Amino acid sequence: MSGHSKWSTIKRKKAALDAKRGKIFTKLIKEITIAAKQGGGDPDGNPRLRLAIDNAKSQNMPAENIERAIKKATGELEGVAYYELTYEGYGPGGVAIMVEVATDNKNRTVAEVRHIFSKHGGSLGETGSVAWMFDRKGIITIPKQGKTEDDILAIVLDAGADDLQTEEDFYEITTSVENFEPVRRALINNNIQIENASLQWVAKNLIKVSGEEAEKVMKLIEAIEDCDDVQNVYTSADFAD
């Protein structure tokens, strides 16, 4: 199966940093709110909400926080309405970047994102300018914790996974959108701890960046992620070791 991907490791470290800073809770609350608003507050009949709740629990979010977010989304409590938007653009070296946001003020957010791109040597593009360079995939990360690659393969391939990538201390599983939930359920049913599971944009072809150029791309991505309204950032950059 696939070998090492430095971007996978970078993303995992960034997620750990977000968790330490408490920023991950903000992102998870927004996702729970949007999911409940769109599909109702019952996770049994709302797969997106069920996934959001499971991800929140994996980050040790208190149950009362989850319940409050759902009640705000369904109108039982007063809450904020969030809009989901995706911005597309280019960074240094011509790498493609996709940015998913959840915002209560579209004009504020697009102005902030455009400014960040410009400040760091990139440019915000039109809708569809880079989306064609990405595929929508399910990505599931699990800590190794004594599990061998064969142990995990036996579970996920039967459930329909496309690929398994082995990193230093975790596995990253890739699925189609259709097989994402069956693979996730198979892992849960086999008592495998899931660190994160989500639908993501995965670049079809990577652009190698190294040295100063790689640093510029990373600074741009970090600046985008620091924007309060940003939920996820995806790139076609292949960072050299």
C-alpha cells in the first residue's frame, strides 16, 4: 500500500496543536451545529451529525457541549446561523489550495481569506479554479497502538477501503465517499480507536515544493488556518523531507 506522506504527518501535528489550543472544539461545535441544522438533531437519522459527534467525543468534548450545540441548531436554544463556503486559490510555486469555512458573515470571511492569500504570495481564485484538481475522499486516521498493518488491512479492505498509508505512529486510511461510513463502522465494530474521520479534498497530482518555497507555502497555510472561520485547508503541495 502507499508509503510515507509528509503532508499526512504535518496535518496530524497541526490537529494535535489545535487540540492543545482549544481551537479544535470551536471547529467541532460548528460542524455539529451545521449538521444538526441541515439534517435534524437525531444522530441515528443524520449520518453527518453522528460523525461529528463521534469526532467530538474522540477529542473528549463534554457531552453537555455537544447537546447545547444541537439544541442551538434545532432552535431549542438561541444560536448563530453558519454558512458553509469553499474558497479556491493558488499559493507560492503554483500549488493549489482549497479552504473550507463556516461563517456567520460571508463578506468578512472572504475579505480575510483574500488578504491572507495576497499577504503570503498567493491569490484567491474563482469558484472552480482549482477544485478540478482534487477528489473527494474519506480519510480516517488511527494510532498504531500495537496494531500491525495486516491487522488493519484485514478489516478495512473487506469494508471497501481504497488505500492504507503507514506512518511512524499512525495509519491513514483512504476510502471513496460511498465506502467511508462502512469502513468507519468496521473499525468501530472491531474496537479500533479512531483518531479522526472526515471527508476531505485530496489532490489528484502533487506539486513538489522544498526549501524557501515550501516554507512560504506552509506559512500561507498556517495563516489561513489561524482565521477563526476556517474549518479545513487542503493543498496539492508535496513537501520534501
